[in-house]
Amino acid sequence: MKNIKIAKKTFITITALLLIFINGASFASDITKLTYSPRVIILTAFPPEYEPWIKVLKPSLHIAIYGVSSGLQCDSQMVCVVDTHEGSENTAMSVTHIVDSTNLNVKKTIFIRTGIAGGVLNRSAPALGSVYLANWVCSWGFGYHYLSTSGIPSWAPTKPPYADDKWQTLSFRVDPNLLEKAISFSKSAQLKNSKIDKYLDGVYHVRNNIPRVLIGANVSGDDFWIGSKYQDIAVKIVKTYSMGEADYGTTAMEELGDLTALSSVGLARHYLSIRGTGNYDVNSRFSVNRIVNMQKSRWELAANIGILNEVTVTKAIIRGLLAEGNVRSLRING
């Protein structure tokens, strides 16, 4: 009988110690599994867009993300930058990995696509180095696919599609409230200019050679195109799929991938696109080959000004958002 009592006490003691050990191990595991909520994630596509932000942010935290080679590089305020790589497919995959990551909580994160883009060229064309805040993002491929033989988009929704893309047109309206804040905050940005940009503005007969901040739609697609014919198509795509709300401003590859991924999890309204113009998407009075072969260094310098100015504008917008408390930084046990 005495032996039974001793055995029972021993069993209870061992069981209690095991429970303490298991709970302690679980607690320790929970402490190490921190989930970060970045306040802002800056999306870039290749090193010339990514590296300036590394210099600006001076990251103190690296967050590994499965499927995203660069991970997130974040500063002390949890403003982060990532290299999604070029093209809509790469971007869609990278952003999907980010929003699905167990290391992150992005429910309150603002996503900002930054970089260079081709700009519209018309009588009121802005100078190279100007910066566009996108009010709409429209698909080049979708719009071009549905063009009729007369060159007019032959299918369109009966109502304007908004950020959730209810009508499956691959056209997204950037959230007006967030865009309005961005426009207001961008007013403090001082844009740069250069002799090279002024020279190229002269090549294209651009009257106003002072870079400025503008609002316009981004036509997103991976096709390379150049020429007034295709610019006219881009103009028609924007007018059709924004139901007349927007004017064509820039073309770039990544926005559609960003928004396709974000809209699938209800985060499309957390998105901004900020692009600096590095070239125009129509031919100048010189041939394309002459520009590429004889003026390559000039185009590269023009792109540098476009990147410099979009970084300046984006910094001003982020400062405004953080000061307003529009985005919060959370670090919680997950």
C-alpha cells in the first residue's frame, strides 16, 4: 500500500514537471515567433530602383520572406523596401508571398510601388523627371486583346470598376481617400532637373521643361511598345476602362501584378503607385536606333532624375502618412 502511494506521488510529480516543461517550451517558442506589421512596404523592381531606398532607409531589420529573395529591409519606423523583380508575374508572386507570410501582419500596411516609367507625350506633356501618382491602373494586355478592328476597345463594363475589380476588367481605381492624402503630402517635395533632361525635352519639343507632380492612369503590361499608334491605344484603354474618369499618364510593368495579388486578399485600397518619367513612349524626330545607340548615356541619366524625383516625392508622402498616424506599426506575438 505504501509503495502504491509513493508510486502515485512520483507519477504526479513527473506529470507536473512535464507540463511545466512543455508549457515553458511553448511559451519560449511563442516569444521567438514574432510577427511584424510594417507601416509601409515600398515595392521596387530592380536594383536601380531598390538601391536608392537602401541608402534612404538604412535598414536595421531584415525580415525573411519565403519566395522573396531580398526579403524585407526595414528601418526603425518599420518602413520597409523589397525587390519584387521585374514584370507582372514576378510581382504578383512576390506580393502574394508577402501577404501570405507568417512573419507578417499586413492588414494595416500601405503598399507603395515606386520606380521609373514611360510617360505620355502630347501638347501638354510634362518634362522628363516629372512624377505621376496613379489614380487608376489599367491592363495593357486586357485592353489590347479586346480591341476591335477599328481600334476601339470592344468590351467594357457598364459601371466603373473600383479597387476590388468586380467586373473582372483588370482595371483598378486607386483609393481616392488615400490618393488625396498622397497628393497633399507630395506638395512639399522639391523636384530636381538637369541639363540632360532639358536636352531630351527639346528633342521631343516639350514646352514645359520643369518637372512636376501629376495625376494620371498607369497602363500596366509586360509588352515593350513605342510609337504614337500604341500611345493612342493606351489612351483609349484608359478612357474605356476607367469610364472616362482618368487620363493616360505612364506605362510600366509591375502595377497590375501588385494589385491582382492585393485585391485577392482585400488590400487593393492600401495601394499607391508613384512613378518618375524616364522616357517617352513615342518616337522623337530622331530614329529609335539613333537614340538608343548615340544617346544611351543621356537616357540613363534621364532615368536617374526620374528615380531621384520619385524617391523624393515618395519620402514626402511617407513622412505625411506616418505623422498623421494613418498607418500603425505593430509587433505582436504570433
